Amino acid sequence: MSNQIETLIEYQLENRDKKTVFWRGILVVPMVAFLTAFTEMAHWGWTSGFIVLPTLFALVFRGKYPSYVLSFNHALIELNTRITAYILLLTDDYPSIERNPKIAVLLPDVEGGAKLGRGIQVLKIIFVIPLVIVGFIYTIAAAFTTIAAWIHTWSTGRYPEWALHIVLGTLQYWNRITGYALLMVTDEYPRFTL
């Protein structure tokens, strides 16, 4: 069994709301602004608002993963996933600032940090480089796929099934990388496949 982050999304293929699909880029602005507030609070854009440095110090020097930090990071990655799923047309449910049972990000059990190595946490920033390069290629493919899916969904009211694997797979891929490198909830190297 994999020790990676799992992203579960109840996607919607049929009976899509054409009006909200058409105006999706404008409708999502308040939620993107809300999420961006966490990034600005962190002063480092690459951390996306996650509590990274204190987590790294706690794991390396104490061998502990503070539960309150894990709760915050988990809530933030789920919020990010809800907003991204809405932007990428996987659902018509407007992203809530509270948990949504239709969109979940499941973290592996870290047992307070006991399952995580101390030294590897520092090296993950180097190990993640090939994953990020592949992730950018997947992101470009998902962007073009989303544009085509947007046209199709807006005109027919049905999200194309052929786009689902690429778009959903890319979202799941980035969550696995985030769990490995930023959230540090697993030491298992993420797979490169969607």
C-alpha cells in the first residue's frame, strides 16, 4: 500500500451548469484572493502558505510533527484542492472555506513524526527537482486540456471524459509532491505517473 497523499474528488461529468462554467474564471476570484492571503502571510510564494520551515525544524531536531501544524497544513491543502478542482471544471460546487465531503485529501498517518526520517527532510528539496520538472509538463498538458474541456462543457453541458485523466491526474500528482516536499508527511518518493 502506498504511503502517499490521496486526493479524492467526486467529479461531475453530466448536467453541468453552463453559466457557471462560462464565468468560472471570474466567479473564482474571491476564493483565489482568500487562498492568496495565506501565501502572502508566508512571505515565500513557493510554500503556498504551508507551515514549512517550523515543520522542518521540528522533524530534524525533535523528530516530532506538531499536530496543530499538521491540522493547518491539511486544511490548507484541502482548500487549495477544492479551489483548483473548481477552476479546472471538475465540479460545479463553489469551493467552500470549510471541508467538503466530495473533495478530500487523505494524509498518511505520520504517528507524530515517528514514521519520518530526520535527515531526509533536508534533502527533499533536491530530490523533488525532477518531480517538479515533470509536473510542469503535466501542468501545461492539463492547461490545454482544460481549455478544450471548457469549450466542450460550456457548449454541451457535459465535461469530456477524455480530459478527466489528464486534469484530475495532474491535480493528484501535485498533491503528492506537496505532501512529500512541503508538508513532509511521507518519506516515500512520489511516482512520476499521473
